[in-house]
Amino acid sequence: MKMTKVVKISSFQNVHGVEAKKIYDADNAQVIHMALTTGQSLKKHTTPVDVFFYILEGKGVVEIGDEKQEVEKDTLIESPKGIPHRLQNTGESVFRFLVVKMS
């Protein structure tokens, strides 16, 4: 059995300038743990594969294409490949979520 303690994984440098930890990396999937502080957001971008976001803590706004929706803990959001998207922290505490990329 392989187990990973997320708190022990170092953050990696990303184009968004936010805290990100790659907690799973295999040929067919990748899981990234991200945390945005109050007011922080990802840059609007696209991905070459379908992704989904799972909100772990806090609340924020998810923007996919022309749609924009407020989200909170225990919400899963699908984001199709090639569609511009971003997440932003609009709350007063940390906004933590998983990004799951499937190939």
C-alpha cells in the first residue's frame, strides 16, 4: 500500500504563482492540491485534457468558458479540455481544492 502525506510534499513552482502540490502522478492521471489565499486566483487558461476540481475547503468562484459560479466545500466541477477556466478565492479564508487531470 502506498500512502502520501500531503503536508509533507513540497510545493512546486507553477505559472499561476500559487501554492500547488502534485500529490499523484501516473501515466493516466494526475492530482494537484492547490490552495489560494484571500483574493488570489489562477490565471485563465486551457488544458489539453479533461479535468475536474474538487473543493476541499473554503469558497470561491469557478469560471469555465462564459459560465461563472460560486462554489464551496464538497463540490465537484467538471472542466472540458480546451475551454478557458480559472478559480479564484472570494472568501475570507483559504480556498483549497484538488485538480484532477485524466488522460
